[in-house]
Amino acid sequence: MNRRNFIRTLSLFTVGTCAIPFLQLGAQEQIDFFFTRLSYESGDWEVDERMPANVLNSLIEYTSLRVDIKERIIPLSDPQMLAAPFCYLAGHRLVQFNREEKQNFQQYVENGGFVFVDDCNHDIDGMFARSFERQMREIFGEGALKKIPNDHAIYSSFFKFEGPPRTSIELNGWGDDLVHNYLKAIEIDGRIAVLYSNKDLGCEWDYDFRNKRWLKEDNTRFAVNIVMYAMNS
């Protein structure tokens, strides 16, 4: 099941005997995609505040997806996050999921969800990187998080890239001072379920979407690839 069907199937998510209405898919207001940011107790999840609106603008500009233009912020511990077609989780600090957060993360990923996780420190040995990767080992096992090849389908899901695009904030003296020429992922049944970046892509896309006209090339195009892969894989 691709995630366009996933969102429709889960438009009414049921926990026990309690139905939680999550999407209003009436004849006048059908949508294919909404952007969900996951909050979590341990860290500073409220980063790159303009990024979601910028990415949503690009999806409207480049694709035929019917997009909800408002970012949704949902606690990872809340079962409603299980109905999201796409989730974003980021920060600089400790990632230490509580019991409900860990349970929902695992259930969401194993049942067909997609999480884009971005290390805002853009390094491989900072607090976010060490603690998030430890969480993934605890939930999915040693070695589940692996580098993906630069010819992976995500790099050609809409625009064509030769691996992850270099960001303007790499090699700037903050973080590990490296250009990360790879992304990592956890794959379930041959599809990426957790996409993990040490490149701080959220910061790269954190500007008013109206300022894209000043760029030689729109740097949010790779965000479009991520979403289109998530929705169609």
C-alpha cells in the first residue's frame, strides 16, 4: 500500500473502541498530504519554524498533490500521529523516547509510515546523533540504520539528484565541519521508513518561501523528492 492509500485508510484511526477523527475528507475538502511535526519530551523539537511552510509551498508549486497548507504539530506520544502520511522529527539535543513515544514510533514505522529525521547539529557525534541512533538500535536492532546508496530511488523520485545535495551550512565551522555525502535509513519491506540526515536540511530550508525567487536554484527541490517518495513508495 502506498502512502496515498495509507492516509485514506487511516483517515479515521481507531484506538480500542474510541474513534479519533483525524481528517475531514468530504467532497469539498479532500487532501492528499499534510505535514506533521512530531514533538517529543526530551529535546528541542521546535526548530526551523519556517521550513514546513516553505516545503508545502514547493509541493503546491511543483506537484499535483492536494496539500493542507498548515503544519500540524502532534506529540509522538499521541496515537493520532499514527494517521499521518509523513512525519518530521528534528532537534539539537537529547532524544530519549518515553514508553508511549517509543511504542508509537515503532508501530507507525512498521505499519507503513514515513519519518524524516534531521539532525540540526549537522554532525555525526553530537548529542542528537548519538542519542537518536541509540534509540533506533533499541527499537529496530543493531545495524537497522544504514547508509543508502546515492543512486537510491529517493534521489530520482521527482527531481534528479546524484546523491544528497550539498547544503550551504556544511563546512561553515559549526558541527563536524564535513560535507555528508550520504543519508541513512531504516528500510521496511524494501522501502525507506525512517530517513535520517546529519545535514541539517531543515535549517537549509528555513526561510520565507517568497524569498526563493532570489535563489539561482530552489534548494527545496530535494524536500519535494522526499515527500513524493514517501507518498508513492
